[in-house]
Amino acid sequence: MAEDTIRIAECPLCGESHQYSMKVNREIISGLATQPQSFRQVSFQREFACPKTKDGFEGTITLTETTMMPIVSVEILGIHQED
């Protein structure tokens, strides 16, 4: 499972920009290694929490998946913390 980040450029609740950590779980299909790989856009509806108002809002995430690594799940972990 890969951890990634997503930025909401303008929060619908407070108008500010927020960056969230998320986990993207992809299935690996090794039997298709000899087939040409294709790409497609997939969208997921997820719940986000505004760190300023503490209220939730629903957002759509669009990611690219491949035939060899389809996306199984996307989990929002919370506000991204810089190291």
C-alpha cells in the first residue's frame, strides 16, 4: 500500500488550501506482464475534514490506474504532516 498526498486547493468550508495524506491500495496482476498496459482515470468519493472548522465535506479524487495495477481502495488518513 502506497502512502501519497492530495491537495485541496480551495476548501469548500473555509476557502483555504489543505494537504491530506492518503493510502492507495493497488492490486498487482502479474499474469498480464506480456500484455500491453493501458491506463484509465478512476474517481472515488471520500470524506475530508477541514482542519480549521473541524467539519466534514465530501470530495472526489481522480487517480490513474493501469491494467497491471488496478486500484482496490483509497483511504484518507488526515491532514498531511511534514517531516
